Amino acid sequence: EAAYLARFDGGLMGLVGAWCEGKSFSELCEMVDLFEGTIIRGIRRLSELLDELKSAAKAIGNEELFQKFEEGCQLIRRDIVFASSLYVEI
């Protein structure tokens, strides 16, 4: 069972968890060997996924699930990752 579980890679899960706990972007960059843009893109795509999940939860009438996804959105949408850019339109 341990070998089976070891095959799975959490990817950016630990990084996103640290971001949600309030770590700074520079602290995130020190945690992994990735380009800054890759980190930002991953967190932004997660935000887009959460928006879709919120819509689905609302469509099925599950307010509790909707609120959980909304809380997730609020935790990740902060600081430099969601700052306006001259090159990227939000």
C-alpha cells in the first residue's frame, strides 16, 4: 500500500496550501524549483476552476458547497498573484 501511495504526486498542492496559509510569494518561490510565472499560472488556473465549481454548486442548489468554494477563492486571490498586469488582462 505504501508503494502505491508513493506513486502519487501532489504537484503544487503543498505550494497552494502554503499560499492559503498566508505565506509570501517569495517564500513560495523558495519552496520549489519552478519559474515564478509557473507558480502564478497554477494558482490563477486553480482560481478559475474554483469559479466553475462554485457555479456547479449553485446550479445543483448546494449552498454549503458553494460557500466552501467561495472561501477557497478568497484565500488564494491576494497579493502579487492577482495584481493587475500590463500584459495580462483579468
